[in-house]
Amino acid sequence: MKDKSIDFSDIPELTDEYLSTLKKVEPRQFYKVVPVKEPCHILIDKDVLDFFGKGRKRGYQTRINHVLREYMNKHLDRA
């Protein structure tokens, strides 16, 4: 689709009045928005890897990372 064929008619105009109601937000550092991945070597039991799908599906490392992040966040909330 070309830019000139996009219908912008339902988007409200950004008036000075509207812009004056907005609050300034400090930009976050990029790594806080998208965490930096760091390679590491760990030994994980075969049955655990099988559970997360290694050998069958893509994304097993992402699923393991998600579980570890939930664990981390749960324990950070307690501190």
C-alpha cells in the first residue's frame, strides 16, 4: 500500500490544546525495553529440555527464558 492511499480521516488532529495536555516521559534505555541477550553455557537435565521442546519445536530457549524471568520477577517482588 502506498502512503498516499492511506485514509487518515478518522485520526484526530494534533492541536496545540491537545498537545499541551500531554506529559513528558523520560525515555527508557533500550535494554530495559528489549533486554539484551547474553550467551551462556549451562547444563540442563535432558527431561527438562524435552519438556520445553528442544528437538521438536523452535523457541525452547525463549520458553526457558520466559520461565526464568517469571521466577526472577516473583522473587524481586518479595524484596
